[in-house]
Amino acid sequence: MASKTKKPGKKDAGDVIDLVQGRDDAEPYVYAEDIMKHLHKKGYCVIDSGVSEFQLQEMLGEVKQMSDVGRFDRPADEVVDGLLGPGGSVRLATVDTEVDFNEDSPIQRLDRQILEMASTMEPFTQQYFGFELSTRSSGYLLEAGQGTDVPPAQFTAKDCIRWLNIFQWHRFMCIYFLGPSTGVLELQPFDNISGGHTLNVRPGMWVLLRADMLSHKFSAGGVSYTLSSFFMQINSDAELRRKQANFTPAPIAKSLGGWLSNAMRFMKENIETEEELEAIASREVMRISNHMYHRGQQIAVRGCAVRFGGRTSHVFFMQSAIFSGCDSAEVIPYQRWDNAQYYASEPQDGYWVRDTYTCMHGTFLEGIEMFDHKFFGLSLNETRGMDPNQRHVLEVCYETCYNSGFRKPTLMRNHMGVYTGGPAGELEWTTVPKQSESGALASTSGSPAILSNRVSYTFGMNGPNYLMDMESASGLLAFQQAVDCCLPQRPQAESAVALGVDTILHPTSYTRLCWAGLMSTRGRCLTFDHTADGFIRGEGCGGVFVNPLLQEVDGAFIMDDKLPLQAIASGAYVNNSGKTASLTAPSGHMDQELIASTLKRAEISPLDVEFVEPHAAGSLLADAVEVTALVKSYRMSGTSAEEMLGVGSVKSLYGNAKPASGILAVLKQIIAGCFGDMVASAHLMRVNPHMLLDDMPMLIATDHVANRMNSSFTAVSAKGIGGSNVHAILWGQVDFNRVARPKIVEAQKPISYWPGGGGDLDDEAKPSKNYTIVGSWSGWADPQPMESDGKGIYGYTITLGEHAFERFHILLDGDANKVLHPGLPDAPRDFPVHGPDRGHDAEMNHWLINGQPQFVGLVDRETWQALTDAGEGSQLQWVQTNAKEAGLPGEQYRIQLQVNGQYRAVTWEKVMEGADDAAVPVKADVSVGQYYVMSSWTDWSGVHMTADKETEGFFYLETQLTRPGGTFNIVRNQDDRQTIYPEIPYAEVGYASPVLGPDDQGRAYYWYVAGEPGDVVRIEMRRVHRDGCVSMDVTWKKLGEDVLPALTLRDAARSQFFLVGTLGKWKKKHRMTYTGNYYAFELSIRLGSTESFQILMDGDWNLMLYPPEEDSTKEAWLRGPDELGQGLFWTMGKAEDERSGRFEVQLYVYRGRPAKVTWVRK
């Protein structure tokens, strides 16, 4: 019987079966990758399970039992579009994957198959789609039919959150059709361009589809059942969720998000207390609603400014310092006082101990003596004796207002409050002389009472202002007062500035604090650590500008979008510890009462707060009492471990800034919120043993931890030495103007070829006559027209060459500057089509038909872990991944370009002949290529290798060296894109370096031949076939030596230079001629065109001469010779006097080293 050649043609996409279980799933790795290839190409994959009718009836029998016992319910109307549409989701039953597996249950066995399918697909999702699968949803038994009279289930916020978590993160949907009726699955991309596509489905069929890219609706002529599950992307990592901020959600996720937003708004407006809300909503609903809809204090933080130790003179500097864990402590600088006169390394007995101190470190500002008095309208006399604290508050206050959108004219007569937390002042302890001409001004220059007054006076602000001195609680109390004065219920000012300031001017403060045992002898604030022994002092000034978030206009509250928003003060409160064991003793009970009052003002749940900045000044007992009270207030015993509370301390970085420490902590939380992270504490080696928090969900951040969401609630505490306590809660969100938005994590093109078509190609992407194909079989020359294989399908048959692989491009109308390509080298079939692009831009990107067997080594996770634990090597299982595509030289493949609207795909199949069950590959004569040795001693001109007549695949060349040593590689058909080269550059004889190619990656890889001028060398290449693979061996040996003429030796001793560039498509090397003074090469430039070039020393791509940047002019410096010149070249024709004409490129060499490149008009 005569055989008939079978060419792959266009198939009915509605009835196609992509894979068959029992035939294609012998190797799970290959089977899973085949599924991913189909999903990547067209968005779905159809699989025939091959089950018997008896097995189907067995599964349907269990479904009937589930229906009889009332397991089925009508799903809510809000979610049916995310399932299988109204017609395919009439009733639903959940197959619980958490229950014990029952081997006797056909439905559970089927559900287990879905789990196994998800597990085998998981390793490939990152490669094909750019994300990772983490889990799958429960199994859903769905009934399709004509509808039911049963009312839909009531849809609550809890249900919405549950489904939203699925539809927001689902990427694939796996459906198994149980029957008994056949049906139609309608698929439609979410864009408004692509057409619809239908699949005729029958019982026993699997369909996997891109649920995040396709709508999916099922309809059947009668009652029919499906079992489905969603495969979801990993979503536990907050950083990854932040990257997904721009990931386009499916329409069902948008719909549910809108429903949830409206439901939460309704609950917030109509339910008065958090307890009532918690009774009807889940914790997750409460958390989201409290972040979206604030009911408590809504005072906006519009701007801030900092000036602290460690050279933190700007918010951006502080941002860098806290995220890098910068330790700002330093030895007391000599500009303040002579540390040697007061420091004692150990406490000493005696009265004079009060005049020494045991801590010689702190954090200090630089240049506190520098002040621009003219900017603030102050006289020189008044400035000379002014307290540095006054200078700091003036500078920081104006910078704070400036960052909030104000300027000096707009501050004048502004009803803005000024609240300053400051010290009693150390200026009077110093020996700063009072100038006689200061007169009465000297009475205010050092007075702490004048701090806030000085600010209001200087800028002409009319709001309330006063100074607060409550030791370390002063700064946060100033913030609390500023927030309170802006509350709409009792406004005292339109806006306010909270300031905290402290300056270290005299050793008396150190001696008093050390005498009281409050400062660390270790010179660091070791907060939370078991070695904590006090704090070090810090100095600086910080400011925060606040005003109401909402303004009432014509009875409506609107948000002012003109001013920046950095955070929201949700609540702040102050109290006192009252009667305790001593004046300085902490009170855990009052700490908890303080937090409860602050939460009441904020109207949020304690679980909403993710991070707390305690006062924590480095005292073992006081820190333990405070942190225990904080954690117990925010996380009761028994709270889920998911509700983790972070704790950290800025004092471990900046020390205790006393009156400014509260503002410093607020600033830290504002910055951390803008980046969505918990900032780590420093110097923590082992936790304070007095903190008995083993059963509490709490962590002390020693590294940056991402917040749960893009917004967060954080809290700050501060304490005064006399029992004053202040607590504030802030809300912040990630500022994507300061945090670079990562690229959207999705496939390069969601669906590369949609069978339903849609849209249209641009005119420049269509050929005028035909599509043509060109490839390695013809030396990338002589494009051939492709034949029509049906509507929108163009084909061409190629024969594998002697290396069992071929590469190709597709051209429009045979134009080398209209290239269709895959966008990367050696792309497999069905990869997205790019272009048309210029030939130079596309030459490195091509499709590869690889007939050689490709293997991957596999080992299961359990075996890998066991072998790793035992310290043994793993035993890999080698699996061939291209068994369907592998072929031998001479076998033929049919390449097809498929065009459907705006979608294009390139695929190929092996050409077979004979009956289906006995088809064999079609074979043709193999066209053997010609091979050329490209070497440095022949100036890289190809020398033909002789084919041995007796041994197939054996080629040799005898050649003579003209200089000491040399390099070479081998080129097929004189085509640089078919270079044969060693894996290791400059491989020598006897070195076992694998031979690679022929491809376009080897232009800078050579073999090195050691020898002397006159040596005759024989180079041999053998092409070897082993187990269906084609490999090559390259060797060489010395045959003898002949004397070379003196002229030849003289020319060979001089380096040769070759110009490469756009003139020869960056492939042809043009030899430059030595004139006696320089090396030259002439070229012409046509009007309106340019020429770009580099120069190769001795023709070696590892010895490039190039300019410092792309498109450099002749004035650019010369760099090299080295291999670092990729993308750097000179360009001629850009200057006015280079528009057209003939030019000479000149290379000057000084003492054997290239020195200058220029060009002149001829």
C-alpha cells in the first residue's frame, strides 16, 4: 500500500484534545510542562481522562447521594460569574479537602487527582508566567441545568472575604466534566478586543484554563455536573502582595471588592461599637474596614523635618539610617567639652563621684553654632547668646511647614498652634559669654519659656503656643496636644506644629544621670537585650505638622488633596501613673488603661495595631513591665499567632533624646509606614529574661519585617521620669512615590495565540505579498516563500541538517529589516511572536527546532531531603523532555505561522507518512555544510577545511602559524551565526572543554594554539553521533615547522586592527591598513544615514576598542582593549559636517598601545 505524507493542518479548535491521560502522562514532569505550554499559548488545555463509563457512573452515583442528603445549595448570585456562570452554577457542594481522605470515595479520589495536578504544575509557573503557585481551593461540585426554585444563600461580608481571597489570587481553574450530559464551555478574554471561543465538552474530559485572563461559562442540554478547583498564586508574603498592587484583577474580584467596600461602609456607618461589628463580621473584615473607613480622630500629618545625630539632617537621611541599622553613637566630641576631665570607666566611692560620669557616648549634631539669623529676621546681637535649642526649633519648624506646603508669606497671621517639648536648658551651665550689646535681649536668649513664643513671633503665627517639659514624654505630649487642638469637636487652631528639641551642652547633665544610675556604662542603649544597663543621651530636633484630614464645605466633608499626606493621627492620650512604689516606678495597670483610652479614641480593635514603639529606655525591669503591659493590651493571651505584634525601639539607634525622643519615635513610624515595613532594632542578642511573653504573639524586630497590608496602624509610647505617660496611634500607608513600584508580575503576553482571534495587526506588521522564511539551513540567505495551509496558516517544510537542529526567522516579503522573531534566542515552538523588527535588532532572537534529545535530571523532594540529611549525593532520574519533537538528521518538519486577528504563533510538527498507528518520519537527503577555520594568524579570513572522503563527519586543515601562538574557532557555511567554539575561552589542546555550537554565541570564544612562527599545525574536527545526539570533537597537533620570510614575520609582529560595525552588520571584520603613522579604513556615509563601529585588536572580540558611551563622537576617549565594550561604539554622521561623504577612520597607536580614534573627510 502506498504511503501518504501527512502534513499538520488546521484543526477544529472546539473539538481538539491536547493531551490524553494514559498516553501522555507517563512522565509527570513532561506531562506538566506540556500542560503549561498549552496554557501559555492559548490560555486553556483540554485533556481526555480516558475513564470508562462505569467509573463515570460510579462518580455520578456519589453525587446523587450528596444531593439526596442536602449537601447542595444554591450559590450566591454575586459569585456565580467566577464559577461557571449562571447556567453552570445552579447548585454547589463543597468537597472539603481537610477531611480524612476516603479511598472508597470516587469524588475524593478525583479531587486528589486535582491536587496532584496542581503539584506537578507548580515548578513551571514561575518559568512560564512569572508567579508561583502556593495552594489550591477546595473542590466545588457544580450542577448545571435549567435553574432551581431554591433561593440563593445570603451573602455576608465573611462570605465575600472568603471568595475574594480565591478570586483575587486564582490563576488557573481545573474542571472535570462528570456528565451525564454533554455541554459547551464558553471562553472569552477579559479585554474588549478578542473574540469568544467555545469548547464542546463531554463526560470524562478535563479542562484547565487561565481563570485570571478568561471568563468561563458552562451550559448543558440537561443536568450535568462538574468538579472544579482553583489553583492560586502564593500570597502569604507581604512584599509579593505589594508587587501585585498593579496586577489586573479579574472582573469577579473587582465586583466583590466593590460589594465588600459598600458593605463595610454601611457597617461602619450603622454599627456603633467594635464589639457589635466583631459579632457579625470576621476579624479580616474588621481589619479591612478599619483601614478603609476611619471613625476615630482623623488628624492628618502633612509634613515633617528632622535634625538628629548620625548626620540625620533630612527625612531621606533618617530613612537611610533606620533601614540600614545605622548606629549613631559616638564619643562625646571635644567641641562640647573635654571628655577626659569627667569620664571614669568605673563608678568610684567618694563625694567627688558626682562630678564624673561613666558613659562617654551619645549622639550629637554637627555645626550647632551655625545659624542664618538674617533669614529669620533676627539681629546679630540677639543671636550671639541665643540658646541653640531656639535656633533648632526655628530651623526645623520652618522646614516642617515648608514640607507641608507653606512659605513665609503664608505663615504670617496663620492661626497655627506651636507645641514644643523641650528641656529646662543647659545654656546657663555653660561659660558662653553674654555680649554687653545684647542688653535686654540676653534675658530671653537662654530662657526655655521662650521656645514656642520665639517661633510664633518670628513667623507671625497667631495660634496657641507653649512649652511642655515632662522629661522624655515632652515631645510626644507636644504631638498629643497638637492633635487635640485640631479636633473638629473642640478646635483651638486651624493647624499645629509639634516640636521636640534637646541639645547637650554641659557635662553636668551626664554626671547627674550617671549618678542616678540611668545611663549605660556600655555606651549603647541596649533596649530589650539581657545586658541592658541604661541609655545614652541623644540630641536633636524634630517637627511634625498636623491639621484636620477633612474640611467642612457647604455641609459636606471633603479631603484637602492639595497638601501632602504622610500619616493620620488616629488617637492620642495622656495620663499619669499616680501613686506607685516610688516616683519613678512604672505602672503596668496605668499603661494598659492609657492604651485602652487611646484605642477608644481611635475606634479600632487592638488587633489592628501591627507595631508598637515603647518608651523602653534600656532599663531591664522598667522595659519588661512596659512591654508586658503593651503586649497584653494589644494581644490577649490565646490570640492567634497570625495576629503578630511587632515591637521595636528607635533609641537603640539614636539614643534617648529625652524631650525630643517622642517626636523621634513618631517620625520613625511615619517613615516606616511610607515603606510598609517594621524597622528593626539594633544591639539585640538575647531578649530581656524579665519579659515573660512566651504565650503572646509578639516579635521584636531584628530585621525589617513587611507589614500585613499596604497600610498599617502603629503605636508610640513615651514616659516622663515622674510618671507621665503618653500614647499615640498612627495610620500610614505605602507611598509609591518613594517606594519604586516593581514590575507587574504577569506573563510577558497573557495569551500568545487566542483561537477566537480578535483585533487586527497594524499595516506594517502585514506582508504586501507573502511571508518568507530563512534559517541556518541556507546560511541565513535566500528567503523562501511560505505556502498556505489554510485560512491564516502559512507553512514551510525543512529538513534537519547534519547537526539535527535548525534555527530560523520569518520575514515579511523577504525583507531582512522586517523580521518576525520570538524575542529571545533558541525559542521553542508556540512562543509569542515579536516584530517586525530590523534585522540587526532581531538577529540574536530566533526559533530553534532541536531534534537532539534533551534531558533533565529529577529527584523527588522526599528523596532529596533524605539524601541531604544523610550527606549523600542524590541519584537523579534522567527524563527526556522532547521525545515528541526529537528527530535525526534528514527528518522533515513542517513549520507553520498561524495568524488570527492580532494573534500570531509559530509552531511545527514532524512530517509523518503511513497509517496513524504505523506512521514513520519522512526522511530526505542531508545537505552537509562547509566548515572554515577562522584564526588570528590568517587575520580572521576563513580557510576551508577538507572533508575526509573515507570518514563521514571528519574535517581537517593544515595551516602555518605566523606569530607566537594564536586563536581560532570554526564557522559553518561562513556564517558567524553558526560558530563552533569551546565552552571555556582560550581552551588549549588536552583540556577537556566541551565543544558548543554551531550558534551565534561563540564569537568571543576561541581555542588557543601554543606555538612559534613557522609551526605547521593540523586542526581536526569530528562530528559524532551518540544515542541520537550529535556532538563534535576538535583537536590539533604540530606537524613540523618551516621558515617564514622576514617580511611576513615583520608584518605578523605588528598588531592588526579590524573595524566592525553597522557597515558589516557587526559581523564582518574590515581590516585597517597601516599607513606608517596610523591605521586607517575608508567608508562612505549616505545623506541622512549614520555608521556605528568598534575596533577589534587582532580581530579578537575579547580585545575591543570602544568609547565610554553609546553613539560617541570622535572627541570621545578610547577604552580597551578588553571585553567590556558591549553596546559602546562611535557613531559617524550625526554632526553637521558629517551628513554625507567619504571619511577615513584613523587609529593612532603609541608604543604598541591604541591611543586615539578619530575620522576625517577625504
